Amino acid sequence: MRLGRRSVLRAAAGLWLPFATSAAWADGDDPKVRREEPKVGGTRYSSGPYAVYTPSWLAPKNGKVDVVVHFHGMSELQEANFAEAQLNAVAVSINLGVSAGSYGSFTHDPEPALKSLLDHAISLPGLSNVALGSVGRVALSAWSAGYGSVGPLLRSKAVRDRVDAVLLADGLFTSFLDRRMRKIHADPLRGTIAFAEAATKGERLFILTHTSIATADYPSVWETADYVLHELQIGKRTIPHVTQRPIYEAKKGLFTVLGYAGVTRGAHVDQIKFMGANMYKPLAERWK
């Protein structure tokens, strides 16, 4: 099955899970900041495109709190993934639309952009009574079009030095130099590859999962993943196929790619639902 960019993004736009929440305006705070209590526990504060989730089990260490900045996908999904992994961190979910371009719009100057995101995450009016302290370790996380933010951020060495983990669910994109020959434009991937290489040495954590969805007008995630594996000279280990399980694994150090056989829009959506088991559990182990 071959899907165009619009088809894949349409699936992303329609993503919604009916998580039950009890909502109330944050007492005494900016009325534009919404306070909610998700079913999985903890507290969510929302303001514009930002949603900041503090789990009930959050325990800052030495006055610092670790932060996962996630691009694209309902905050409820990441909250469920956090609960599955019991990840001791704050989740910042950012939704700017369904196109990769909209996510790249604020990352032209990556280092200040990341600092601004982190500052915003711990300074929302609704968080004024939450003792978060300062930001500790940082992970960049993305599903689908959200890589439009992560890729440009990783082009900055200062950002790569600041970030401890990169977690990508069916989101690793570039363009073609030659569409007919499907020749990949490598330059936009250089920062991501540099971070991935650090993970192969155990210095960082990098996890990518992808479907087998074919795309017409830009390289598919599996094509792009194959390019990265070739650059890093990492082979694949085939896994006997079981529904909703990976068909291969490529691993070196703390670098992991898991490839899935799914070729449907539902399979694309499944990738964000699997982040708890595939990505946040390994991150929780690293950050414990």
C-alpha cells in the first residue's frame, strides 16, 4: 500500500482516544491555562499548543525534574504511555498541526528554541504551585509529522549536547534529491545521524520505530531508516512475524530501530500507542 503525505497526515489529524478526565480552570491562574486531572493520575495544564503533564508519581531529584518534549499527538496518549512506563518525568506535548512544515517553523535557531520550550514548560501559570525546580535531563520525542521539529533541533550541536534521548515513532523524514531514482537528500538528516551515532557508543539513547507504509512524494520512514542504518553500518536481525510486533530489530549500544510490517493508517497510529513499551520503558530504566 502506498500512501501520499496527505493520507498519512489525515490519519494523524483524526487521532483521538476517549480518555476520561475531570476538568477545572486552574484556581487563581490565567484563565487561558486549563487544569485537568487525567484518568491515569497526575495533572495536566494546557495553554495554546502546549500541554504539560505532571504524573502523580513525579519525584524531582536534587531539585531537578527530567522533561520529555513530545511533538504531535494527543497529550492523553503520552500520559497513558508515561503511566505504562512509570516514567519519572514531566511530559510536554506540543501540537502545531498535521504537517511537518508547521513543526519546523520555530526551529530555525535551534538552541534558543529548545531553551524557550523548556522555560515555557515549567513556567505556565498553572504550574506556579508545583515545585518542579529546574530542568534536569531532556528527551525529544515525536510521532509522525512531529519529526519536523526534532530534525531541525538536532542540527545544533548545542542541542545534541543538551538532549539525552531521542524517541521517534514512525517519524523520520527528508526529501528526495532524485524522486524518480528515490535518491535520499541526506543533509537534513546529519544532526539526527550524529545523535544516533552517539547512541551507538552508549552516550545517548536513540529509539526509532516505523511501519512499512510506502510513500510516493517523499522517502518513507523505512527508506529513511535504511539510509541511517547504512550510514552507521548496522545490520538488521529478522524477528518471526507476529501481529503488532516488530519484524526486525537493528541495535548497537543504546541505538535501536524496530521495523513493523503494518501498511495501514491504523498501523501508523499504533506507533504512538506503542511508545510506552518501546520507548518510555527504556527511557525510565536509563533515568531511574
